[in-house]
Amino acid sequence: MLSKMNVLLIENNDADIENLCLHLTPFANHLSLTIVKDGETALAILRGQPPHVRLQHPYLILFDLNLPSMDGFTFLDELRRDPELRTCIVFVLTESGDDATITMAYKCGIAGCFSKAKLDAQFAQFLVAYSVIVEFPPM
Amino acid sequence: MLPHLLHILLIEDNEIEAKRLYHLLQSHMQTVVIIWVTTGEQALHALCGTGGQKRLPRPYLILLDFNLPQRTSFAFLQQLRADPDLRQSSVFVMGEGGATADKEEAYRLGIVAYLNKATLAAKPEAFVQLLLWYSNTAELLPRK
């Protein structure tokens, strides 16, 4: 029940990565953070493609929609078309907070959306509460 | 600036269960208004302001009992995601656990979280905290 929750952060902006690390570190006994900078690497980790080790359940994904290289929507489509990944939990991180873009992401079955400006201690506590009481999709 | 009043649409056909949740949320969340309906159809009316119901003000969260009769919980979620104006709603599902195919389907339809009702009863504070922290940090759309 109290297994650590893995958080896969897909983000290429160093300042945003540092900010999230800062807030998640105090909860290291609940959360384990893995950081990748692009969608391709994220998919390789989620699929356990060598040389990557498959990310262990339970996990959730925090994902910056505006990544270079693989387009955010391409990444979400890839996830939803993969029978083993189609149910995984994805929270989108956004800078602009452009309603229309986020609404489009909901078409790909995202769980929710957070503004990068609000990734603070309360957000970390949300993740901890999440790891404690939520039932994750079956593996 | 005053905090926005958060509306919670509770969809639960069991009256005892609904009252328990109502009191729990009301006592722990200061700036919340809870609207209780018993069917997915009523919920859609409340969200759209149709069927003689007042339109639910934004921002809102939805708490959905996943065991409504005749699988209407699924139908509700599907209709929600198909509607361009409601697609972005944040939905917390409350179920009995088990039935992995159901849980899988719910996550595929983009819910925030699946909560086991037994866990809710055992850890009510954790549940309230989850909702509070989510509503304080997440972007609840549409922002109007």
C-alpha cells in the first residue's frame, strides 16, 4: 500500500526542473522522481526499451505540452495507441495556460492540467495525497 | 483577491453515501458549494443549464459514483468527453475497487483519480486534502 509512487517528469526547461525538484525532495519517502527531456526517451522508459529500465508501477506522468522534438500531441497519441500505456495517468504542465490547447489535450484523455507557475509545495502535497489514497490503473 | 468559490457536482444515487460526503466536504472546505444529483442525466443538465436546472458556475469539480445503475456512469463520462464545452472537466471517480476493466476504461476516459469507497471511508481527511490541493493548484477549465 505504501509503495513509492514514481513521477516521470518530461520537461526540457532547467529552471522548471529545478523548481519541481526543490518542492518534491522533502517528500522523497513517498515520491521518486525520474526526469527526461523529450517524449521519445519517455516512451522508451515506459516501454522498457534497452538500455532503459522500465518504469515501475505505480506511476504518473507530468508532461510539458510544449516540448521541442516530439510534439506533445504526438506523444499523447502514442501513449493512447499503445495497449500497455493507454490507461496511464498524464497531467499536463503548461506555461501559457491557453484554454484551447489544454482542451485539445483532454481529447487525448489527460487527467488534468497544472500551470507551471503553481508547481509549489501544495502541488507536492497533492502528489503525496494522490500516492496514498488513489487506486492506480491496472498494470 | 477573494478565493473563487469552488462548486462540486456530486453524482451519487445512494442517499446515505451522498449525505456522508456532503457533510465531510462541507465541514472541511470553507469556500465550497456542493450540488448533489443522483443520475448522470441530471448532472449533464446541471452542467449545461438545461432541463430546468441552473447552470453550474465555473470553476467546478465532479465527484462521480462509478456504480450508477445500468452503467450510466460510463455513459456520463463518455458524453462529457464528447462535448467540446465540458470535455475539460476534472472528474474524481468513486468506485468499489476490483473490476479492473472498469478502472482501466475510466482512466482511459481521462479521470483525475479513481478512489475506492472503502479507502474514502477509512481516510476521509486524505480525501479532503486531495481535493483541496487539487483545486488550489490545478487549472480548472474553463476559467470563467
